[in-house]
Amino acid sequence: MIIAGRFSFNNGSEVVNEKYPHLLREVEEIISQVHAENCKTKESEEKTMPGRMLFSPKALNKEFKKLFYAHRWINKKVSCNYPTQYYSEDYKPKNLNKGAFREMDFVKEKLGIEVQFGKYAFMVYNVCAKMTIFNNMGFIDTGIEIVPIKQFADEMSTGVSYFEQFVWDLEKRGVSDIDIPVLILGVDG
């Protein structure tokens, strides 16, 4: 797999290069070791491409997980204790906090990484909410989001978002004072 695009959100590229150059090299090495062709295992059942073999996001994630764990990155999972004081007085929730959690795919030192081969909303959530939350909790101070470029996403099921769309939206959105520095890497198989 190759890195086909880089976007620096809130000075993400500069901060990653300054604070974590050794980890960036490691991430680049991991990406280069992912053999995407081995993940072309999903037979499409979609009307627009019946029977066509597509890249499986689950298989790609499994490859990334194996490689990141081999380099001693950890998955960071935190339990959620949801507030109840905003419910109506007569409403009593059942099992509200049972099994509730948030997680970051990979963390090393204070660099958080999310690998996203899913719907667009998840990319935005990762960068504009989850990374801020994990920063506020003291687990990370900088992030890297790994996403497919359009050409790669076109070889997956419909609805998978891609680097170019994500970058356009982040540029139009702008940076908020709560956003952390994030380097967005667009990958191709």
C-alpha cells in the first residue's frame, strides 16, 4: 500500500514531523507493508457491480491491526458513564452504561491513529470529535487519520468515503479552537 496524499489539518503535518518523526516513519513503514491485494475478498452483491471482487474494509483493518500491534501500538478503550440528569423526572433508563465505550485504534506515546475505510461520518467524527475527546482525557495530543483515496475507495462497496472529499470538507469547515493537530494520510492499494 502507498501513501498517495497528505493533508495537514491544524498544522498536523508540522506537529507530527516535529514531535513524532520516529513514529511517522513507523506508520509509513506499516502502510507500505499492507498488501491490499490480499484483502480483495469481498464479492459485491450491489446492483451496480454484482459479483465484482472488492477490497474488504474488515480485511484491511485486520492487516493494519496486525502490523500496528507488531510495532507495539496499543488500542485505547475507555468506558463511558453517560449522564442521566438530563432525562425527564419520570424516565428511568435501563442498562444505559452497560458496555458503553469509546476507543482509539492505535496509540503510542501521545500520538493517536485512526484507520477508517467506512462511511464519511466516521472520518469526520474521528478527527472533529473523538481525537478531541481523547486529547481532553490526556491520552493523545496529536493524531493521524488513515483513509483511502477516491481511486481506492472506488474498489470498495459504495458509500465508503475518501481522502479528497474529506480534505475538501475540512478545508471548508476550517479549524476550531478545540481541534488538535491531525495529519490525514490518503492511501491507495
